[in-house]
Amino acid sequence: VKKKAGKYEKLARPVEQTAVLGAGIMGGGIAYQSASKGTPILMKDIKSDAIELGLKEARKLFGKQVERKKFTVEEMAQKLTNIRPTLSYGDFENVDLVVEAVVENPKVKAGVLAEVEKSVGENTILTSNTSTISINRLAQSLERPQNFCGMHFFNPVHRMPLVEVIRGEKTSDEAVAATVAYARAMGKTPIVVNDCPGFLVNRVLFPYFGGFSFLVEQGADFQRVDKVMEKFGWPMGPAYLLDVVGMDTAVHANEVMAEGFPERMAREGKTAIQVMYENDRLGQKNAKGFYAYE
Ligand code: NAD
């Protein structure tokens, strides 16, 4: 895997200034990871309370590193200045690479990407952290699709080493190279994958969530399923993982997968995950999902 991403190394332009769009679970995590490894990042959202939450999350993660003696308090304060919260595209002109991490909705993402493209330089690389939406589909909203690819992190960003770098039909080698280089600078392991709904990991993960949903609908106790999957050797079971991912994100991502692979992913009626979502049991983000959180 490393070898494959390695072929792009020579083409990488420096990535010194970055930005993330969306200060949610993923945007906050991406901002923390970039800042902690020393790459400055603008964190943009449309809501100031979302920015506050993103910053709170980053501060919490830095605090844990101080407790573990990985950083001193002074280092933490210095690294925190790498995150610059904003509600506008004012400072985007000199950004080398943008990670879009807004809600998993193709229309919203297409609108946000078209909007940010107008505020950045000609050579700025635009990436999307979409879980499932095809990069070729999102590229249609852009005037410079050659500068665009997927940069798919996993949750929680600070703990998950893998980053899928998704190459669209029009993506240039330079865009892939810069994205691979930035992922490495963030301490991650990038893999370059081709474009399709769900890419690589979510084509495996979402059928698994679907299988779990069937079990629950047929009367299985979700806590027992989680325990069994832990004994099977996975770090957490599917119910807990869905709480981490967020039921809203899981439902929206599954819709994209069902559209892309109707014969395998589309289902009649509501899934247990949809029922959870409709009952506002979103998971850890609102402290109630399959489990309750403080
Ligand atoms: P989230 O709901 O926690 O955060 C989304 C944020 O986007 C919110 O703060 C919202 O205010 C903001 N936003 C909405 N419209 C915006 C706009 N026009 N400009 C700027 N900000 C805007 O969602 P999340 O879980 O962080 O997911 C974000 C993206 O990352 C989605 O595409 C999701 O599929 C993907 N992703 C999620 C996970 C996961 O486990 N949650 C994992 C990998 C990838």
C-alpha cells in the first residue's frame, strides 16, 4: 500500500496552509490532527456554535496529550494557535489544500465545493472527506476538477491511521501527490483508491451495518451482538461503532450506497438504523444512540 502511494511523492507541492470546511466530529478531528502535527489549518463552519464545539473537542484532545506527557502546556498552547476558526472564506486565497467535511449530502457538498473554489488560488487542491459520495459526481460542480480528489479520514481521526485518497477520472497526479503528502505529514497511512460509491472501506463496512440492522430487526439484543463481535476480536461492536459514526451520517451514507449498488444495498421498509435516526437517537454527538452517554 505504501509503495503505491509512494510513486506520487516526487510530484507533491508543499502543503503549508490548509483549511477544513465543517467543524463537526470529523472537521474538529482533522483540525486537531493537522494542528498537532504542525500544519496550520483554518476551520470554517456556517454556525459559530459548531466552531465552538470543534475547538472544544480539539482542546480536549490536546489536554489528553498533556496528561499523557506527550506535549507540555506551552507546546499545547502553541499548537492550538495552528487552528484558526472562521465563518468566512476571507483568508482562503493562500490555502494550499482544503478538506471539505460538511454534512453527507451530495447537493450541500456540491454547493460548498463550488463556493470554496471561487475563494482559493488556481492551484489549491480541494478534497472531500465524503464517506460514500462518488468523487466524479462531486467533481461535476467544479471548474478545476483536476485539482480535486477524495481525502477520507476515519473516526476518531486522531486514532485511526488510514486515509483513503480517492482519485477521480479528472484528478491530476499532482493533486493526489499533495493529498498523499499531507496525509503523511498528519502521521497517517494514505492509500490511493479508485472512485466508486463507498470507495474501499465503506463498501465493506456498510453491508456489515446492514447485517447488524437485520439482526436487531429480527429481535437480537444489540449489546450481546457488540459483546460477541468484541470476542470475535474487533475493538468495538457495530452498535457502539454506529454511535461513534452518528446515525445521521450512517443513514445518509447508506442512501448513497443504495443508489450506487441498488441490487445489494437497497432495502424495502425502514432499517433499525433509520428508526434510531428518526427518533433523534444520533449517537455520541447528542449523547443518545444505542447507548446513553453523559
Ligand atoms: P457533523 O454533522 O458532525 O458535522 C458537519 C458540520 O458541517 C456541522 O458543524 C455543520 O454546521 C457544518 N456545515 C454544514 N453546512 C456547511 C457549510 N455550508 N459550510 C461549512 N460548514 C457546514 O458531521 P461529521 O460526522 O463530521 O461528517 C462530516 C463529513 O465527514 C460527512 O461527509 C461524513 O460522511 C464524513 N465522515 C464521517 C465519519 C463519521 O464517522 N462521522 C467518518 C468519515 C467521514
